[in-house]
Amino acid sequence: MVPVNYYIILSAILFTIGALGVLVRRNPLIMFMSIELMLNSANLAMVAFSSAIKSLSGQIFVFFVIAVAAAEVAVGLALIVQIFKSRHTINVDEMNSLKG
Amino acid sequence: MQLSETISTGFLFLAPWLVFFPVIGLLINLIFGGRMSEKAIGWVASAASGAAFVVSVLLAYSVSAAHGEVLRWTLAPWMHVGDLAIDWTFRADSLSTTMMLVVSGVGTLIHIYAIGYMHEDVRFKSDLGRYRRFFVFLNLFIAMMMILVSGDSYMMLFVGWEGVGLCSFLLIGFWYDMDTLGRPSWANSNAAKKAFITNRIGDFGFLLAGFLMFWKLGSFQFDSVFEAAAEVAHNEPWVIVAITLFMLIGVAGKSAQIPLYVWLPDAMAGPTPVSALIHAATMVTAGVYLVTRSSELYTLVPQAQYIVAMVGAATALFAATIAVGQYDIKKVLAYSTISQLGFMVAAVGMGAYVAGMFHLVTHAFFKALLFLSAGSVILGLERGHHHLAHHGGHGGGHHEEVFDPGDMRNMGGLRKTMPVTFWLYMIGTLALAGIFPFAGFWSKDEILLDASLHYPTVYILLSIAAFFTAFYMGRQIWMVFFGEARHDAAAHAEESKPIITAPLMVLAALSILGGALNLPFEGFHNLGHWLEYTLHEVEALPLNLQVAGISTALALTAIVVSWLIYGRKPLTKGQPDPLKKPLGLIFTGMENKWFVDEGYWAVFVNRYVDISRFLADYVDWRFWHDFVHDKVIAGTYNWLSTIALNDYADQKVINWFFDGWGRATQWLSATTRKVQNGFVRSYALSIMLGVVVILGYLLLKP
């Protein structure tokens, strides 16, 4: 049995990679993937805890998170397609028309 | 008991109606007069006065039925403060009812006369609206005069005293916006003010007498005062002397004696019925009434009596000399009134109260007659003048000149054009001159007789005054009614209507027969016996042929002399007075009233004007207005508002604060705006940092 610490450390590493990806990359598709990475790092932590404390509630949470993430990606990709149609680019740094 | 009391007081319960009737008449004319015809207004007023006369007769009857007992009727309490208790108490005794009868009787006749007189007067002066006002004032006067003579205390007398002063003021200034000739000017108002202010000086004396009376004698009620006076006169005689002399100042004001007589000639600015009623027959005799009413005080102090008698005698002579030099028909009568009031005051001063009251009554008859006849003459000339103005054509601009219908130099020959008025005037003149058997003869002789027995100086002064009286009346008759008309208006003068002449005939009858009131024969001292109820110790003197003979001789001589000067060779148009040349400076003095008015101006009035001017110009205007108000108050306010509050508090502090607030908001928004840069990744970083901070806090918190 692998100790839960290892899962948590892996989860932290994945979350950090995801967060850095969101902050650093300018392509929204990559950013979405990074967000997925962060979500899944959290899923991993919850599944690990769930198995460690012998409770299924963490796993049920994970199902919800996966479902919500799928819905979110569907909406996000649709937005990106529409933005590309109108502006012919998907570079997030050029989408700043709401700046103060 | 109750029944017998009712009987003994007779008609006393009517006493307040002496005042109420005229007030009702006044109110009717005041409220409904605007919708009533002139005739109705006049007759309502006359009826009100006539009703007061009826009440007076009933009261006199009650007094006589009660054998002269003093009857009192308390209407309402007035002032009850500490020891002071004054009620509205009406007093009917032989003295007050005598005055009531004169006031309301002569007053009613004059009301009736005024119906005709004012009808024409308001038309000559072109202001019909004032007809009603005249009768309102006249009724108010009757009411006030009734309060004066029927009061049972000095304070109630004073209310009437002030009230008639007010009416006098209102009626002298009746045509307040013109002079006596109808030209726009303030002359009539000034005359009214002069009368009022001069009377105020007299009233001040009356008030001082009143204060002293209450302080030392403890009451205002007549009988209590007299009762207390006897003892005080014994211990502190100066008190009574002071009271009587202060009262004399009041008498001098109201009854036009030296030195306060100057208002009465100017009072002729009022319409002629006013001159007759107020300034000859009734109001001006209030002073004589006051002295007679206070006889018990005066009898205690012979020194004061002497002063009163001398003031009266001096006034009688002084005013008579001025009357000789006057040209205005009413001015002559005004000075004659002052002179005759001097006779009365001298009489009451000598203690000859019956003689004084007798002369008061007869004088009311014949002087009212003379004034009203003079009014008729003036109206006659006005009519003549109007007649000419409307049928002009001859003479061109001749009638544009100001015409004075009261100037005797414009008259002459009126005997033919106004015969009724002429005969009435003759009767009045003979009565005033003291020709047997007219009323004036008996009353004046009684005064002269008393004077000859007690005060030789007074007797001499009064005899000379009587000589002048007959002389100036003769002069007036010759100038007005004889000779030829000296003005076209006089030539076309028209006789007055019966409404004017009828009351005059009644007065003429009274002037002829008035002497019968108190004939100097055994059994005929009616007025004396009547007044004895009130005055006690009345001396009934028999006829003294020597005194009567001298005075008649003087009067006849004076008339003859006046005929020699004015009658034998009548004045022609533009001719100066024939006395002017031989008398020179003396006549100039008489013509100009001995410059007394000018003297008063120089000594008192101008000083007063100077003080007023100083107060107005320096104290009020320059100090109070310019300095205190403008500089100190307004200046401080301006400094505060413009500099302190506006420049500093408002502009610098408050404005700066809100400007700063605005700038701070701008700065803050400009600064924080930069955070919202539109880069999605920087927002994400913010969220990340926020999460880190919150998590750090949660983890590290103790």
C-alpha cells in the first residue's frame, strides 16, 4: 500500500504545473488543459484521501468534478470557436477590450 | 324703600344715554352713512344730539325734583388698583345739567345748521365724501363733551377733556389738505396740530394737578377731593395752591387763556359750525366749567383765585385789542371768544361762579349765533363768487385771483343782499357788546359788578375790554353790512336757505331773552338759585346802576366811535384801515396779533425745531444711521460675510475640503483603474495570489 503522502505530493506537483500553465501560456486551449490538470490533481487528492479513510464520499465528489469539468470545457471551447470566428486569433493577451 | 328711591332719582337711569345717543348716531352714520343721503345723515346726527338734549332736560328735571341733591349713576367699574377706585359714574347736579343743556341744546341747533352749511361747503370744496365724516366727528364731539360735563371724577372729566381735544383736532383739520381758501396746502393740518399740541401743554398741567390730587388728597372723585382738601389746605396750603395752579394751566390750554390762547384763532381753519360749536360755545368753556366744578378747591386758596382772575382779565383785554386789528370775519370772532372766555375765567377766579356760568351760557347763545351768521355771510359770498364765475365774461381773468370769502375787506353792503343774516348778526352783536336788554348785558354786568366790589384792577381791565368789544363788533358791522360792496362777489351775495337761518333765529331769540335766566332783581336770580344747590354760598347781587350805567355808556361810546371811523365814511375798495395811519405802530401790533406767534416761534418753537433737527440730523441720521447702523452693524456684517465667512471659511476651508475629496476620489480611481488591465492571465495571477494569501493566513494563524 502506497502511503497517502505520495499521492498528495503528486497531486501538489500536478496542481502547480497546472497553475503555472494557466499563468504562463497564452493559448486558451493550453490554458484549458492546464485547468483540467489542476482539477484532476484535486481529484487525485480526494480519491487518495477517500481510499485512506475508507469513505466513498470523496469519490462521489470526483464524479461531480469530472462532470462539471466536461461541461465547462464544452462551454469554453464553444466560446473559443466564436472568438476565433470574429477576431481570427485566440491569443488571450489580445482579448483585453474590457480593460479599465 | 326701593320704590321711594326710584322716585327720588327720577330719570337718572337715562344718564348714560347722554353719551350713548350721540355714539349711536355716530355709528349709524359711520356704518350705513355711505348708502344714506346727505339729508338722512344730517338728520340722524341731529336727532342723536337732540336725544341727548331731551335726556339733559329730563336729568335737569330730576335734579330739580330732588331739590338739588347730587344724583349719581354708576354704569361700570373702570379702574380699581390699590387705593385707586374710579368708576364710570355719571353725576347729575345743577352745575352739570346746566352744562349738558347748553352743550346739547346749542349743539343740536348747530347740527341742524350744519346740514345746510356742509351741503354747500363740500360742494365749494368739491369733496362730497366728507359730508358724512363731518357729522361723525360732530357726534363724537357731543359724546365726549357729555362725558366731560357728566363725569363724577376728575379722571372721567379728563377722558372727556382729551376726547373733545381730539375732536377739535379732527375738525380743525377737517379740510386737512388745503388752506382756508381751498388751495392745496398743509395750513389747515398745521392749525390742527397747533391746537392739539398747545392743548397737550395744558393737559400736562391738568395731569400734574391730577397726580398731586391723588397723592395728597387720595382720590379723584369730586366730593372726596373737596372733603380731603379742607384739612390739607390747613396743614399744607401749598398743595392746594399747586393743584389749582396746575389746573389753571389746563384751563389756559382748553379755554384759550394767556399764554396758551394762540391755538384758537388758528382753529378757525375748521368749518364754521365747528368754530361755533367747539371753539366758541362749548369745548372752550370746559376750562370755566373745571374751575367752577373745583370751586371748593379755589375758595380755599385766595392767592390762586387772584392769579386766575388776573389771567382772565389780562386775556380779556389783550385778545380784545387784537380783535380790533383783524380783517377776517371769523378771526375777529375768535379773538372776541378768547376775550369773552377771559371774562368768564376772571369771574370764576373772583369766586363769582354764578356770573361766570351765566356768561358762559349767554355767550354760548350769542357767540354761536355770531359764528353761524358769519358762516352764512361766508357762504353768501361764496355763492356770489360762484355766480360770477359761472356768468363770467366781464372782467376776463379777474376772477382767477384767489378770493377770500372771509375777508371783511371784500364785503360791504351785505345789509341789502342778506337781510336775514344782517338782522341776526345785529342781535348777536348787540348781545356781545352788552347793550340793554340783550343777554350779554346782564351776564357781563354781573361779572363787572363782582369785579368792582372785590378786584378793582380786574374791573378796570374788564371795562376797557368791554369797550374794545363793542368797538370791534361795531367795526365789523360797519365793514360787513354797511357801505358799498368792495368786491363783485359781495355785490352778488345771496341769502342763505331756511335750514341755515332757522337755527339762527332760535339762537337769536335766546340771545335776546337769555338774560332772563338770572336777572339782578329780587326773585329773578333763577340761575343763581339753581346753581346754589351745587356751589353753595352764592352771592345774589342786586342791579348796581352805576356799574351798569358805566358799562352801557362805554359800549355805546365804542359803537359811536366805530361809526365815526368806519360807518360815517365807509371803506372803499383797496383802502387801508382808517385806524392804520393815526395809530401807526400800535395798529401794526394789533393787526399782527402783537407778534405773539412770532415770539413763540422765536423762543420756543424754533428751539424745539433746532433740537428736533439736531436729534434727527446728528443723533439719528449721522450717529445712529450712518455710524451705528451703516458702519458698525452693516460694516461688521459685510466684513464677516464677505471676508471672514466667504473668503476664508467658505472659499478656503469648505471649498478646499470638498475639492480635496473630489481630487482624492479621482486619484484613487485613476490608480486602481490600472489593476483592471484586461489581461486574463494577470487576473488569474491575482486569484492565485489571493488564494495563497488566504490559505497562508488559515495555515499560519495561531
